[in-house]
Amino acid sequence: MNQPAQRLQALDALRGMAALVVVCFHYIPYYDKLYGHGFTPWSVLSFGRYGVHLFFMLSGFVIFMTLERTSTAGWFGLARAFRLLPALWAGIVVTFVSVHLLGPDDRAVSFVDALLNVTLLHEYLERPHVDGAYWSLVVEATFYVWMALLFYTLGNGRALRAVFWVWVLVSYAAVMMWKAIPDDYEFLVKDLLFTRYAPLFVSGMLIYQWHRYRRLPWPDLLLLALAIGHCLVAYKAPFSVFVLGCYGIFVLAVSGRLNRLANRPLLWLGSISYALYLVHQNIGYGVIHWSYAAGLPGWVGIALAFGVALVLATAIQRWIEQPALRWFRLKRQSQVAKTAMTS
């Protein structure tokens, strides 16, 4: 296996690990906070909340790779839509039905709200998520829109870097005066610019540039350091240190020093990580609820929830996510071939 392929596979493994720690967080300490477990959870599992931040770094890395390989904003939008939406729609259907059958009742949403979730605009309309984990998908989708506008308007040069500088500096200012942001600017700063998370994406993009060209100009290095340092002011210690550690692991994987992570179990987990993220939380809560009601120990309910989530994620990845991506890639290749023949 060649070195570049190993590096990218190590990132796939990291994605699987990030999904795993998020699931552990939701099933153990967060479930305990919401509903109460029959045991005392390990406090260290609370760090799993910040596994999502590693997803955002990885998204920044991958998005630049996609932008450089995609000729127009339209094709970029379609590529991202086929990557996100088919699996999301399947996850919405399965989660909506599961919650209405198994509970928890406080996690149920109306059919209209479920339809709004299909668009990923529901949070901007102040409507509830079908699954609590979907908040990060709204951030992801917003990031894709921004990058399509910026990259295909400004290109990959100084103008784009200037925007990144402004975005990171605004993110610093926002998190340091979070509660004092005027109401008139709150939607722009907190939601459209997602200033608690934007530097994670920016750092991922810059790390991709370093990976791609094996160097970064000193202004980009300075911007990268600034983007990484944002976590120290955006999140409370010791969670800020955990996010800093995620950066370290990410850089080690990109540089080829964590190739051992590219083993079969972690690569499989990475391949289903998106689908697992979509279906684990509320469905898992329903399974754990049912297990407690049946008189089973809490750890048995957690194990059953893990099993159900893994089976559902594998099915969605194999029969929905991958076929949709294959169909889109074939259509794009066909369109490119037709364009080449007529030009």
C-alpha cells in the first residue's frame, strides 16, 4: 500500500474512532444526565461530546480535496448533496418511526417537523431535530454553502485566505463576548458563521494544503496556529485540551505516523461512521429505555443499543449511501465524457 493511500485510510479510521466516542458519550454520560442510568458513568466519557470537533476538522480537510477536483459550484453542490442526503433521509425515516414506537416520548417530533429536517433548514426555522445529533449536519451543510460561494468566486488564493483570516478573528471575538453579542447580530455570528466551530474547518483546510503541497507559506502557518489556538478560548478546560489533542492526532495521521490505525475493524467503522452518526442517538435511547423497562441491567441496554445502531448503519451504508454515490459518480463521468466529445 502506498503512503498517500495509507494516510487517507488513517483518516477514515479516525472518523470511525470519532463516531465511536460520540456514541459512547450519548449512550452513557448524556443518557444519564437526561434520564438517569442504574449505575454511575465514567466521567472520562464526557469528553466524547467533542468527538464531533474531529469530524469538523476532517470535513475541512476533505472539502478542499473535493473543491480542487470539481469544476463548478453546481457539481460540487450535487456531490455534497449525494454524500449527505440519501443516508440522512433514511436516518430520518428510521428514527422518526423508532421514536414513535419505542420512545423516548420527549424526543418525538411531528411529521411536519420531520419533513423540515429533510431540508436541513429546520434549525434555522427553529424547529426540533428528528435526532439530536443532526445539529452538526446543519453546520456542515452551511459550511458547504459558504465554501461553494467562496471558492468558485475567489479561487484558492490570497482573497480566500483573507476571508479565512477575517472568519477566524471574528470567531475569536465572538466566543470571548458570546453572551454580549447584540441580538441583531446573533443569527449571523452564531448560526450562519458558526463561530464556535469555523476555525476547526479552516484548520482542516490548511492542513490539507500542507498535505497536498508539502509546505505552507508563513502567513498560512500563522493562520493555522491561530485557528488551532481558538479551541483554547472557545471551550472550557479540560475539554479544550482534549480538542487540542484531537488536532495532534489528526496531524499525526495526515503525516503518516498513525498508519497502524488503518486496520480492518476501524476502517469498517469509518465506512459506516456517517450512517452510525445519523441513527445512533434517539434510536439508542429507545432501546435503552425498553431494556430498563424489561428489567435488564443498564450495560445490557447499552450493548443492545450499540448493536442495533451498528446493524442499521451498516444497512444504510450498504444499500442506500453507497449505491447513491455510485449512481452519482457514473452520471458525472457520463456528463464529463459528453462534454469532452462536444467541445
